[in-house]
Amino acid sequence: MLDEEIVAVQSLRYEYRKTDRLLNRYFALMGIHDPIAYYLRKRDKLTWFDKKWTLFGKPEDMGAYYKVKFELAKLPPLGCNGFMARRQELLDLTLPDPARLPYYTHSDSVFDLVAQGRDTLAFVKNTVVHVPCNDSVWRYLKRRMFYTKTLHFGQLERKYKVYDSRKLSDNLRLVKYSIYSLTIVKPLFDSLRGFISKPDAAWFMHPLMCFMMFVSYSFVTIKQLATSLFVGRAK
């Protein structure tokens, strides 16, 4: 990489394969791991109906790739599948404190890079194959609820948050997502837009996934609030 401003590169989309399972085709087409990320604008891959850059950041089309400059206030969860960084850039980062966070998190590392002014990445106009570790919707829902309980409501202090309750923009987008999930009109519109662009029935998982994730996250949230209330009264 000759451009010294660029500290890392990653793929622009997930690879779409007709032979994949329905759930994996849905994730690949939408460019997400979780439908809430799409409406919070916290995703780092384009959908297969996006014709141009639609993510956070200030893009410059370089032909074979986008050169994108980011800011902390508007940062996707970068550093995931199809990601490579300059070795020294990562070595210069402070390693996570095991007492605070017992494992490495890619989004926290890129958060640190951007915070230090090393904020420009290249998004190569190619794809990366990603097969989730969940082969059923039920196992996927259980895993997402576990992450919500441990990462969002737990004591693990992540630097990067997909949803940050302190941000008005995140709260407003969460309200929109809730409305979209309950009415299904917007998710259905996005499914139709995707189907026209690349026909596959997997697009129509989107309204269902939005609704199921809304119910799942609501269940975890209510349970955690009730537990906190009960513990507070017990003390």
C-alpha cells in the first residue's frame, strides 16, 4: 500500500453464494450480522443493492477501492472479516486490560486507531466469504441475546458500542428501528429493493429478522431491568 494515510484495508461486501444456507445468504445480501446494525447505521459492509458508498465516513472513490476517512462520532464496527492492517499500527496500540476485557475486540482496536488520528482506511471493491457459527435462527437469536446480556448490560467496558444510550442519534435510530420492526413496512420495502437488485428469497428474511430481534432484545432488556430493580430493593 503506497498511500501512507491508509492504515488498514477491508472488503466492501460479503460474498453471496446461492449454495449457502438461507440465513447466511440473508446476512451476505444485507451486509450485516444483525438487522439492528443496519438501521443504527453501524455496519461496515455494503448491501447488494447499494450502488455507491452509504456507510459512515468521508469516501473518495479511487477506482478499485474507496479511501475513507472516519471520525469517532460516526464510526462503524471496523476490523472484522476481510480486514488487514499495517503491523506496526496495531503493535503501537495499548493491549486490552484482561481485568477490564478478557479478550481482544477488533472494533475497540480500530476505535483506538481513529482516536489517535490514524483514521483512514481503504475498502477494496471485492467480497469476503463469511459463514456464521449459527446454522439456525434459534441458535442465532440465543447468541445475540447472550451478547446483549454480557456486552451491553454486563461489566465489560467496551470502547466501541454499536448502540450507545448516551448518544441522541443512536436513541433516535433505535426508536426508528422499533417502529420499523413492529410495522414491517420499511423492512419489507428494503427486501423488495434488494430482490429487484439480486433475486433471492433470502431478502424476505429481513422483516422477520427485524421483528424477532426486536422481541429478543426487548426480552433481555426487560429482564435485566427487572433484575436490577429487584437487587436494588433487596439491598
